Amino acid sequence: MSEPRSLQKNLFINASLLFSGKAAAGGFAALQTVILARILGVTDYGLLQLVIAYIAMMNQFFDVRVWETAVRYIGSYWEKGESDKTLAMIKLSYVLDVGSGAVSFIIAIATAKLISKYVIYSPEAYIYIWIYAVGLFVETAKLTSDAILRVFEKYKNIAVINTLENFTQLVLVAALLLLGLGIKGALYGLVISNFIAASVRLWAVMRALEEKKLGSWLSADIFLIKGQWREIAWFLGNTSFMATLKTGSDKYLGMMILGFFAGKEAVAFYRIASSVAGILNRIVDTLYEAIFPELIKFTTIKAMDEFRKYIKDSTKNLMKLIVPVTVLIIVFAGPIVRLVFGEEYAPATNTLRILALGVLIARYTYWINPALLAMDRPGVRTTFYVITTVVYLALMFILVPQYSYIGAAFAFLGFAVIKSALSFVVFRYYMRKDGQRGL
């Protein structure tokens, strides 16, 4: 195994490759947000975001979050040189991912009219839900494909695919909006781009497997890993429940709560602020995706001192990047909102400042999730996120009815502070319990 310093360097090379792709992809996504916000206007933009939030929430609720399990077990089998079991795990991952996607698709279609009438308060919203549900069903295997590419260190492929995906999406959405198709046009653009992206990812996985001389996963025998099904099921059950908990985030259930109590305009203002603050998430997500396979290497050989130092060093390096970005967003929030999105979105300014601070605090402990999984403590991670999700939703129900989108922003900030504080407490406790020093 490589030295910790070498792994730290490798982490940032891989993270840099992911970031380069996500930076370009983020630029296209940001431009798409600006186009949508300006052409649709506050009300229709808010409606579009509610439709997207509902479908994403359904997908997240029933998603078994296979990608983390895929990284854990595909990576483990591959490190041990067990090629047949590697292919078997790949096949099982795709089967589970597509199956959960089918369930969420059916339920979203079946409940569309009820949600349209009683939650979104828009009679035509169910049609939009039906359209977008198709795209998310096609996209269900996306994360598993990316997980496989990460295991085989195909970070450049992921970067290129993410860039092309968002560029294609931008072109299609912009073209259909300019043709005057409104919300339907935007959704058609998203669906078509999902079809294209899913196909390209599957092709990239096939090429990666050929390069490793593994052959096709379609003919793999999943019964080769039957002896570990129970272990995999426990790991997957916890990560699946984690995916369900994610529906309680500000992107999903939080957005629906805001829409229910404060209306489509409030959703539009919050979503605009969230999209700008989300620049920080794009930076951190690349590191999160790259660090998980590396942490597994440390725990596999029980190098826990290096494990701890690796997390500490990566966090310090990350803060050097995202603290200045956060300060710039907070200082220039007003001009950013007014000049980029238009004067009608000016009420989102202070919301942006609050969310930027919240994201910075939350991301300071970005490592808690992969660290607990690498330490084989999925149950602890699940309990941790149950507590923080309940806190967030409680704050939303307390603050949103009275303070609208500003209340939603403060709810997220409160969640971020509590989550970060608990992260240190939990991590230090289990490092000591394992006979190691904490951060």
C-alpha cells in the first residue's frame, strides 16, 4: 500500500480531476439556472423547482443508495483479486439500483394528482411530474456507474462525462425554452439529457471493465457472493435508510415544506440562494467522492493513526479553498443576485448569506459520512443522521410558517451547527473506543 503522504497527494489529484469536471459542469448548471429563472419568472420557476423537488424526493426516498455499497464491496473484491466476485457485485448493484428506481417511478406517477392539488396547489403540476419522473427513472443507475469508475480510478472519465452531461442539458433546456415551450420544454430537455448521460456512463463502465480484463457484468453470477449477502444487506440497509433520511434535506422535503407554507415565490427565492451557495458543495463533493475509497484502504490494513491524520490534513486543505469563497459570496451577495438573476430575485440576498455560512459550517465535517462507513459503523452513521434530520425538520416547521424562506435558511444554519458539533463528538468517541486518538 502507498504511504499516507502519497495517498494524500493521490486524493487531491483525483479530487482535482473530479473538480475540473464539476467546475465546468457547475458552470453550465449555473448558466442553466440563470436562463430558467429569467425566462420563466419567479412564479413558474418556483413551480418548476417544486416539481423537481417532489420527483427527486420520491427517488431519494426509495433509493437504496447502492453506490456506497458498490464502492465498499467492489473495491474490496478487486483489491483481493477476486474478479468473478467483483463482476457479481457490479451486477447486483445495477439490479438493486434499477429496481429501486422503478418503485419510485411508479409511486411518483400514481401520487402526482394528489400532490398537484393538495401540496403544490397547481392543477397542471401533475403533468410536469409525469414528464420528469421518466427522466429520473432512466438516471437511477448513474451513481452505480460512477461508483464503478471511482473504484477503477477513472476520475478523468467521470469529469468528462459530467461536463458533457451538463452542457447537453444546458443546450437542450435553453433551446426548448427559447422555442416558447415553458416548463414543459425545460423538463423535456432534462429528460432527454438524462437518457444520453445514462448511455454514456454505461459505455464508460464497459470500457473500464474491458481494460481490467473483467469482461461483461451481465453474465456474472451473483450467487458467487451469496456468503456475504447478509453482510451486504446490513450495510446496504443502513445506506438505504440514509437515502431515505436525505429526503428530509433542504433540497427535497424541506423544499416541499417551504412551498406548502409559503408558496411558489418563496421556493424560487430560496432555490436561487441555494444554487449560489451550492458552489461550495460542488467543491466539497469532489473531495467526498475521492476520499471514501482511500479511507477504506486505511481501515483495511488497520492504519488508524494515518486514517485520522489523512482526514485532518484534507480538511485543512479544503478550508483554505472554501473559506475565501464563502467570504466573497457573503460580501457580494446583493450584486450577485441582482445582476445575475434579475432585480425580481433581490429578496433572496440575505437568504444567500445565511445559506453560504451554513454550507461552510456543515462542510467542515464533510468527512463524517465516509469515515463512519470506512470504520464499518453504518449503524452509527444512520443514528447520527436520524438525529440531525429530525432537528432540521423541527426547525423548518418552527421557522418557515412565520419567517418563510428566511426561516428556511436559518433552519439550515441551525442544522449545520448541530451536525458539525455532533460529528466531532461521535468521531472522537469511536476513535477512542477503537483504541485510537481522535482529531
